[in-house]
Amino acid sequence: MKKNTKTPFNKPYLTGNELEYMKQAIEGGKISGGGSFTKKCQNFFEDQYNFGKCLLTTSCTDALEMAAILIDIQPGDEVIMPSYTFVSTANAFVLRGAKIIFVDSREDHPGMDESLIETLISPRTKAIVPVHYAGVACNMDIIMNLALQYNLVVVEDAAHAIDSFYTGKDGVKKALGSIGHLAAFSFHETKNVISGEGGMLAINDPRFMERAEIIWEKGTNRSAFFRGEVDKYNWVDIGSSFLPSELTAAFLWAQLENIDKIQSRRLHIWHSYYDILKIDVEKKYFKLPVIPDFATNNAHMFYLVFNEPVQRDLVIERLKSEGILAVFHYQGLHESPFYKDKCGKMVLNNSEKYTDCLLRLPFFYELNFEVIDQIRETIDETAKIL
């Protein structure tokens, strides 16, 4: 087989209309936030996935920070979330003074272990932040029932989870991001649909909807003014400049028009990986991704979990020598210098396992299937060494 010369971990996919729509925005004379492309994107998500009010943001980080403001996080409030996540999940709440309470991952999946959440709830707990890792749902029945029992807010970190679904005990299939009180999404260039940087806050609880728009508009009631609901707009709350430009929204709209095509291709790639790597997997030194019965797979990423860190590291090096970039993922936040300096050392065995042993393989729309076969060959060759 001809050896691959260079395969990146990610390559942004352009559908073809991104530049045309950005040009339309420029020619229309409206390139700051809140214009027609912003409204098209927000309406798409509300209609397609039954989200509540949707507000585009400049990043998923901004969406999470909006959520922390909306639920009125105060110094000393506690927020429960997985340790195995990106730092923005925690930072958004730390910035408001929250104490983060980390829960371990599941043994079979990097998502939070829902069975451990209740033991971590205290009188100071204000919110639970499930992270739908790799676009695979947490058990939202357990989480929402705990939120109801203890009067907590659920903020879904759905950065990976666009076009992924959860089926609860009632048999109803719901889009991830439509179940919690609030949900944050990412359109970073590594996600399924992209705008370079970009994000969105979905507000599913009506009690937060009016204030969310004010926070989004720098703490003013500017949007209400433009709708003719007030005769002038004022500073009425805290807020910041969370909304993205029309150029970002125009780019995103070109992606959303092609979401079915994008998802079909990504699922084909995901299953190609799975099918070629599942052969004799029980004899190998890694495990394949697990999709629980209650979850769908949106093909956000494909990862392997090795038995030992040395195995993962050797595979990374051998793939790199073949011109293929494969990478590890999160470093468990409970082991970060920032957290340990403030809260001391704790042990979360499963989170630490994923930190040390999880490997993400190249995944993007234009990935050549010969590369997938080459990855399989390289892994097989590495197995002979170990």
C-alpha cells in the first residue's frame, strides 16, 4: 500500500456557500451581530431540534458563561460536573465564584457516572452540568430527576452533541440540548458543523428567556427596543458582548443547509473505523467506543481506550511516523495545577484512565478510507511489539 504522507487530525469542511453568504452579509450592509443570518440559524435550531429560545454566541465558552450568569451563580455555590472535560466547562462557573465538585467518568464511557451524582449533592449545590462526551448522551432521566428532587438547574454541555439524541424511559426521543434547562453548543472548527469559532445557548426554561436576551446584548434591552417593545433601550442587567458577527452566522448557515449530508458522511467514516477495528478486538490492547441503548451516535469523533498509557503513546508515535496525526484528549481537571492548588488532591480512577489512555483518531469529512486501513495496519504492527 502507498504510505500516507500527511493526514491531519482535523480538516475543516466547506460546503461551498460559505463565502457567498458572507459576501451577501457584507453587501447587505449588516455585518455586526443579530442580523438575518443570525435569525436563520437560531430559527433552524429551534425548529429542527425543538430547542427553546436559541442565541448564537462567539463560542461555547461564552454560552456557558451566559448560563452561569443566568442561573445566578454566587460565590460558594457548588456545581457538579465531570472532571474529564474541557476547562471551559468549569471556568464559566468559577468566574462567578462557584466551587466545582467533580464526578468521575463511567467505566464504559468518558461521560459522567450518573450513579455518583446524588452522593455529591449538598445544601450549596446549585447546578449539574452533564457533558455529552463525543456526542453520546448522559443518562438524562437520572440527572433531570435529581434536579427536580433537589431543585437544581441542569446545564447541558452539548459542545460535541449537535444532531444527537436521547431516548428516555418514556420512549420519547429528544435532541441533546433540549432536555436540560439550558444547553451550550460549539461550532469550533473541530465540530460537526462549524463557523471557525462560534457557539450557541439554548434556553429551554421560559423563566430564563427574557433575561438571556438582555445578557446577550451587553446587559441592555436593545433587542426589545428594535422590536418596538420599549421606546428606548437602557442598561438593565449585567451582560457582555456575547453575540457573533453576521459573517460568522453566514458561514454557519451554509453548514446548516448541508447538515444531513455532513452527518451521513461522518457516520459512514465512524462505522468504517468501527468495523475495521472491531475484528478480534478482544485480543487487542484497546477498547472501542460504547454507545448506550438510550443514546444515538452523531459521529463527532472516533476514539480508542488503551489498556496502558505506554500502548497509546507508542501508537501515537508510530502513526506520526506514517504521517498521521492522532492525539490524546482532556487532562482530568481534578489533576490540574489550578484545581489542586485550591482544593487539594483527589482520585477519580476512570477519569484518570481516560486521561492516560484515550486516543482520538483523525476524523473529518474528507478523510480518505485508505488512511483508515493504514491506521488499522499500524495498530496491528504495534501490537506485535507490545
